[in-house]
Amino acid sequence: MPTTASASEIKLAYKKLAIRYHPDKHGGNTLYEDLFKAVAAAYHVLGEPKRRAQYDYQLQAAARRAEEQRRQQQYRNQTQHLYGVPMPPPAPLRTRRPAGAAERYYQRIPRKKVKFTRRDYWVIGALLLGLILFILSVKVTIDHVTAVSNYDDGIEAYAHGEWSAAHSFFTETLYLKPQHARALQRRGEILQLIYHEYGNARHDYRVALEVASEVPQRAMLWWRLGQCQAALQQPDSAQWAFTQALALDSTLAGARLGRGEDLLFEQRRYAGAIQDFSAGLRHTKKPKLVTRLLLFRGLAQYKLKDFGAARADYWQVLTLTPRSGQVYFLLGRVAQQEGALSDACEFFRRAVVQGYTFAETIRQATCTSVDSAATKPVRRRKRATITLVQNPDTLSPLKSANVQRLPAPRIPADPEDHIVAP
């Protein structure tokens, strides 16, 4: 159509072309379908005045540009150089028909076979490894938090004397963290001191020693291990454990006491035992520990026949535990060795009054002649002096038949003032 065609001419031309290219007249041929769409699109532009005016303006601008290019190509010197390079000849104007429906649509895309490369395998492996590490980190974190919570609950139960609950909490902590040194130590102490399961306690202490790094804790573990070895009748192993504890911490009075007991009762090395007991007394102020150290040091001195030093230690123990029948009995033994038979009988009698029945046998064998020679007034005076203590305590026996492990003391101004003559 010419650019000067009227609207009626354009409409008539559109109807003719629409009838000619309608797809129904050609059996649905896609080529005529595209031609029909092109005719409809052209009439959509040319059939409306504003769109036709814009289209005409675009045609005129394109014509002007083409004319300008033709004119420049016509009048340019072919040998002209631009920046030292000869100008290329003008490219021919190439056009092609628009792509048809058969070319643009309904094309089957062949499915390609998936092939994994080495890079793909590396990527998948890295993702799986990252996932596994993430799961492990979450599990380790949860186990750590749970173990710390169980250990704190166990310490609280331990402080309140709830031994069964504390043992359960420490066991759960060790299930999650088998190398928890503190939990191993606390559970071992419960097994040793409360349940008296020395074999199991020894196992916990040994495992804790493998993982513990702090010197005070290792010294304490060696001391506890030595106590278990001594309770299991293994004096050599106990002696070695106490020595290891003192090598780490020479101020550990409990280890001094344990090694001194072994020297005193097993090896009969009284001088070495006295050194350990004296060193332990310099490093502790706990009454129970001081009492035992003094008592055993007095026994070692008694074995060395240093009766004055033994009597002084016994009197210190007696000031801490005035109702201890065994201390009275030991004082009676010292007096007996020194030849003060009347004092010995008085001490034996006080031991019997305080509930130490073993002293009655010794008293009957030693003091029969003294009792028969004593007068009644003196007896009444003695009886009035002795009945200062009622309801004697019942104390468990110690390793020696003559010694009782007691809980510590003041030194009396004059030990002899405590002796009442019969």
C-alpha cells in the first residue's frame, strides 16, 4: 500500500488479505497462519490514525537514515584512511523473512544424558562431609552442655549428702564425657568413703590420673588411690601412691598420715613414721586429722620407748577428745612402762568408764593387788573424781588393737595435772 492510501483503502486491502490467508482455507497450514497474523498486526497499526502517524514517522526517519548512508558511501574516497587504516567497503544490506511458527515453536529438545564429572563428585563429597561435621558438632555441644549440667547437679547433691543421687549424676556425666576428671574423682570418693567399694574407686582414680593436668588434683588423686590400696591390703602399692602424692604436693597432710601409717603398722619403721606425722602436723589445722597424727606419732614414740614424748602427744589428743577411752588406755600403758602402777590403774579405770572394754582385761590382770590395798576413803574420792563423764562414746577400733582412730587439740599447761592418784 502507498503511504498516501486512505483508511477505506487500507480496510479493504486488509479484508482481501485476511480472506486470502485465513488458515481455515488452507487446512490449518502454519505458514498461512503466520501470514494471517502478520496481516492482522499490520492492520492493527495502520487502521488507527495515531499509530499510523507514528509508523509513518518511523518510515520517514528510516528513509532519511538510509539516504544519508547511501550519500556518504557514494561521496567517500575509497582510498581514504582513517587513523592510518583503510576504510572497509560498505557491507551489503542483508534481510531475511521472519521466523515462522515451525521454526520458533513445537521443537523437541533432545534430552542429554547426565554425566558426573570429577568436580561434581568433589562438590557432593564436600557437602556430605560438611553435613556430617555439622551433626557431630551439634551432638558434641549437646553432650557437653548436658554433662556440665549433670556434674553441677551432682556437686549440689554431694554437698547436701545425697550420695545416691550424686553417684547417679556423676555416672551420667561420665557416660557423656568419659574423661571428665572431676566427675571421676567425686564418684571415686563416694565409692571409697560411703560405699566402701575400694576396687571400683581405685579404677576411677586411675582413669582420672590419666586425664588430670592440675598438680593439686593429681596429688589428691594419688592420695585417694593410696588409701584404696591400703584398704585392699596392698601396702607396697599404697606406699608408692602416697610417695607420688607427696612428690607433687609436700603439704598434703593426708598423704603424710597414710604413708606414716604404713611405716608404723606394716614396715615397723617408727622413726620414719614420726617424721611423716610431724610434717603432717605442720601443714594442717583440721581437728580430726591433727588428732590422728598426734595419736599415731605418740604410738610410734611409745614403740621407740620415748615415753615422755608419747605421753605429751596423748595428752594433746585427750584435750581434743576428752571422752576417748583408748587414749586413757594408752596413757595407762605409758605409765605402766614407766613403773607408775597406780597411775596406770587409774588410767585403765577411766578407759573402762569411757566404754573401752578392752582395758578391763588389762586392768584385772595388772591392778588386782593395787585395788585390794587401796582404802575405802580413797576409793570414794577416786569414784567421785571419775564420774565426771556419763554416757561413754562408742568408737570404732583402729588398725592396732591398742589404738583408736580419733578425730584434734590444745596442749594442756601441765600434763601431770590430769593424773589423779588412786
